[in-house]
Amino acid sequence: MAEIIVVTSGKGGVGKTTTSASLACGLARRGHKVAVIDFDVGLRNLDLIMGCERRVVYDFVNVVNGEANLKQALIKDKRFENLYVLAASQTRDKDALTKEGVQKVLDDLATEGFDYIVCDSPAGIEKGAYLAMYFADQALVVVNPEVSSVRDSDRILGLLASKTRRAENGERIKEHLLLTRYSPNRVETGEMLSVGDVEEILGLKTIGVIPESPDVLNASNKGEPVILETESNAAQAYDDAVARLLGDTRPMRFITAEKKGFFSKIFGG
Amino acid sequence: MGLFDFLLAKKQTATIAKDRLRIIVAHERAGRGGSSPDYLPMLQRELLEVIRKYINVDAEAVKVDLIGDGDSKVLDISVALPENPAQA
């Protein structure tokens, strides 16, 4: 059975695609067969973050419409031979995806022996986001420690608990909180919501905290998922999150402020 | 904190954010379908009508809530009786 994981948030720009790419790579690096699907029809971006934008020939909508088969549309990653990308279509037709079409693609991927299917949800609560979450077994809710992101995540949690296949069958989706762009220093000075604050408001357990890091932009510039920048704090935090998702227990890192030097202690800054 | 930080003392805005979010999230959750099914207001009205046949109670006297308790749900109905119930 393939485990379907949706990466969702409600709000845009919080790091869904960055997270999807790193999660997929992290799972593949551990030897699992992984497909990562971009559900953002019309605004394809996962291909850029994965660095395979020039190799997109057929996309998700082509497969759903029967214009290409799944094997033709799956782009094999250059770094991991057990990792595949299914790009979103650039069509402006919002109804290009259907529930039946998505289900068939997911079923076919399971038949092909994929262990994990990562669904990169578009922002918002429209059809694309609905389809990305509908068949999920687990959800990674990506949240910035900031009011609008937290509020939107709560809307998404409501949808996960009601508008999904599992919910309709009286089951629950396993939901995880992933905090991104976290600044321990600003939390310490009382300027930013802490991990505990967000957990308390949303009633959700944290699976990972990704610190604010310049490496995320540098990685996306290069088309290299940030988890592969092994020296980076963000990469290590993503790797911890993947390990926890697979059942490991790991202490949270990068959530306390860095020790300041003598001069900055005296003069601030 | 540096020695001169008091000169630019900032408000602890995270606390404000947390308080605002607590309120708005609770409010929006209460308004969502999942936790309170559509039939609750109707059930409340009809119960009130039945009770009023026998006891003269206020419109706010009957409270109907669906309380989630793990996997099971409890329908919680409470009726506040007036201090000297008069026959309707």
C-alpha cells in the first residue's frame, strides 16, 4: 500500500513546495520509492524546486485526460533513482482535474509499487487543494509562526477532518504540524509565536521546526531541494522531520536562540 | 538583551498574536459544520416548544450541545428551570 501524504497550509508562500521537495527527497534517500505530485494546476512550480523544469514533457492533467500514460509523465529524479516527479499542468482550466482522475493516478502509482506519494497542495481552499488532500492518509500542515498562516491552517484542519475520504469513512487523517521560517531569537524576544504557542492554538503535534535560513533561497535558486544541502540547519531540520514521520524519535533542534558573544551581550544586537 | 535595549523597549507582540488567534480560532471552529451539526438549532427550538407546554421557561433555558469525547459523541441537553415554575 502506498502511503499518501498531503503537504498543505491554506496560506500561500509558507513553504509547501519547499517542504514537498525536501520530504520527497528525504524519503527517497532512505530507500523508499517516492512520487511527488504538483497539484497546483496553472501555477506549476515543484518542477523548478526539484530542478527538473526542462524535462517536463507530459504533466498530471495529460495523464488524467489520457493524453499520456503515467510512465511517460513521471520524471525520474537525477539524484535518486527511486524518486519521481509528476508536474502540474500550466492550463488555465481549473476543472482540469477530477476526483476520479486523481484517484486513478494514485491507484496506478500504488500498483507501480510506490511506497510514498507526496501531494504538493496549492494555496487556498479551492478545488486543487481539496483534491490534493482528499485521498491522503497523512497531512503535513506547513505553518509560519505568524497570525494569518496559523488562522488559515486551522481552516485547513477543519477541511481535513470533514472533506476527505478518510473523514467520510469515519476515520481520521494523521495530521502533523511543520513550522517553517522559525526564528528562535525573535521567539526569545517575544516577537514571534513559539512552537508551543502554535501547538496550543491548533491542537496539533509538531513533527518539525525549520529555522529561517538563507539556504532555502539558495537551494531553490539552484533547483536543489534544501534537504540535500547537508551542512544547512534547514536541511538537518527537514531530515529530522522525515525521520519522525517514519517513526523515529529525535529531539527538536534549532529552536533555542544562539548564544551571543560578549560584545553583543553588552551592546545588544 | 543588551545593556541599552531599554531605550528601544518593544512590546511583546507574540503574546498579542497568541491571544488574538486563540479567540478567532475558537470562534471560527464554533461556526464550522463538523463540530456542531445543522440539526442542533432546530432540535433546540423543538425541545423548547415541548418543554414550554409544561413549564414556562425562557428561550435561553434550553441548551443543546454535541460534545466530542474521543471517538464517541455525547448529546448534552440542559434545561434551566425557573425558580418558581408556574404552569403555562
